[in-house]
Amino acid sequence: MSDAPADRPGQDSPDPQRRVLLLTHTGRDDAREVALACCRELSGHGIVVRIPTAEMHDLGITAGDLGLLVEPAPEDGRAGEGCELALVLGGDGSILRAAEVTHETGTPVLGVNLGHVGFLAEAEHDDVETVIGAVVSRRYTIEERTTLDVRVLRDGEVVTSTFALNEASVEKAARERMLEVVIEVDGRPLSRWGCDGVVCSTPTGSTAYNFSAGGPIVWPTVDALLLVPISAHALFARPLVVAPTSVLAVEVLANTEGSGVLWADGRRAVDLPPGARIEVRRGERPVRLVRLQEAPFTDRLVAKFGLPVEGWRGSAERRRRSEAGGPA
């Protein structure tokens, strides 16, 4: 994890006008209401709000609306170019979508949770006014999160390349069939499993699919990659935590009866025929998340999972700061 100056994005743009990319889960009524309020507030402070064309239509606004500084976002993967940050209104799925939209430009992502857990979000629905104030005054820091670069090979040829912020999962395509795979770490075979799948995760994704599959929770400041088998029929099928420089590979055996599918962050799917090889390594481009406060990751776990901490004593000073609402 590393902090970067909040005003770095867009520094090289010849246009001095401030811009924010707004991405909204427009299928939610509350998200549309918050999006319109954000447009009004940001426009009122002279900040241009860039919105994907389809979402502008869903919100019922156009680039010429009186009193709103809005513009349509490019459709060529450069939606975040020249924007200070991407403000995302939705749940973790919306934030993962934002990571995809901004991957090429490296635009920092600020999530406002309108979903359920919202582990990737920095703020909740009730904090929108505070969020806008922080954006206007640039009171935030930027945190870099490890990503995964994923390649699918067939007969030694790369057929697909993609990335993931949370995880890349290799899963069986048919419920009635088991997937036969061989796991490789750093060019050496580790074990062969008949399983429902394999999850390769970042520390950021350790609280997502990795967690559901029985993997460990890893603090985001830890530089590592994770691999967790799903319902493996094997004597040695334990979660693995490997070096950030390691290369993980999952080979779908050529004689397996079932085919598989690769999912990147649960959003992008690639069919995997028998004989396919999936290579996973640390990504060259991190995802940049906007942080409004320096709360410990432990506090985020407790809040998001509703963990019981009654009876905690700690030191007197830590207890005082925690009861006052600050980081313990």
C-alpha cells in the first residue's frame, strides 16, 4: 500500500477544469437520487461531472441541462482520463466495475456503499455530504491495491489476457462434472486435485470469494498472492499464501471429462476447454482506492462483518480513542 498526493490525477491534462467521473448503479432508486444530488453539488463547486452516456439517459439528464456541469464519458476505455477520481454509487459489484472502467487510466476510485456489505467502499449512504466536501477540498489520500494479471493459454499460445482486483477463479462449467486440475507454483508442480474449482486472490479479495471458499483474511498491507481450492478431493488441498513475485498456474487436465470457466472478479468469463492453462501473477497496474480516513483494517472487519467485540479491554488510551469514535 502506498499513499499518493490527492491532486496528482489529471495533473498532466492541459484543461485546468476539474473533473470527476460518476459511475452509478442506476437500477437502484436511491442510487439515482444520490447521483443527481452529487451532480448538483459538484457542479455548484465548478467541478465537471463525467457520466457514461447510458447512465446519463437513466438519470434523465443531458450535457446541456441548466445549472449542471455534466459531459458524456468516452466509450473507448478512457472514461477516467483527466478525472481526479471516479465516484462510485453502489455496492462492491459497482466498485469492481469501476476498477474495470478505470484500469487503463489509473483513475482513483471512491466508493459510496448503497449495497449490503460494501467492503471496498469508503463511505455509506448517510456520508454523501461529507464525501462531496472531501472531494471539493481534496481532503483524501490514495491507496494502491495489488491486482492480478491473468493469462489463458492453449497449446502454448496465449488466447486471453485479463486482470482482477479481487480474484481469478477457475470453476467447473457443469454441476455434475468435477474439474481435474494440476496446480503449479513458480514453475514446479505442487499437487493434482479433482475439485469444484480454484480461487487465486489478492489480499483485497481475501474478504470476498476467497473468504467464502475457506481462505484466510489477509491485511491489505501484506504483499502476497493467495490460492484456495474449492471442495477438492485430495489429501493435500490447503489454502496457500505465496510470495508476491510467485507465478501461480492452474492446468485443466487434457483427459478431464468436464470443461471449466475462468471468472475475473465475477464479471468477465472465459471458457476453458480440457488442456487449458491459466497463469496468475501480480498485476503491473494496481487499482487506486480513495481513502477519506485512516481507520485500521481491523475496525473495517468488525464493522462490515458485525463481529462481537464486547468485553474488549485493551489499553486505557486505545479504549478512550475507540469510544470517542477515532481509530483505536
